Amino acid sequence: MFDFGYSELLIVGVVLLVAVGPKELPGLLRVIFDFISKIKIYAAELRTGVQSIANDLEIEKISKNNNKSTNKNKTNEDD
């Protein structure tokens, strides 16, 4: 997703250390990682929901096609 190298991560770490301070940095990192993990969980739930809806639509489509073909077979048998 993001293409960060070690040098970019080092620069971000130094800026965070200077801006926040060494005492508050572990708490800030914990909050950031908790937020990221919640976003990952919500994204997985959203992906699962969309996939479920797509599967339901595909099942409906197959069911309609099946009903059409059985109705055609019944009308052909009646003739």
C-alpha cells in the first residue's frame, strides 16, 4: 500500500521524537497502532459484506436463469 523505505521511516521517527517527546511517544504510537488495527478490522468487515452481497446477487442471477430454463422446458413438454 505505502512504499516507505528505512530512510523515510527513520525521518518520520526522528520528527515524531522531536515533536512529541520521548515520554509521550510510546503512548502516541500505541494510539496510532490501535487506530490502524481498528481500520483494518472495519475494512475486512466491509470487504466481507460486499463479497456476501455479490454472492447473493450471483445466486439470484443463477436462480432466475434456472427458473427461465425450467419454464421453457415445461412449455416445450406441454406442446
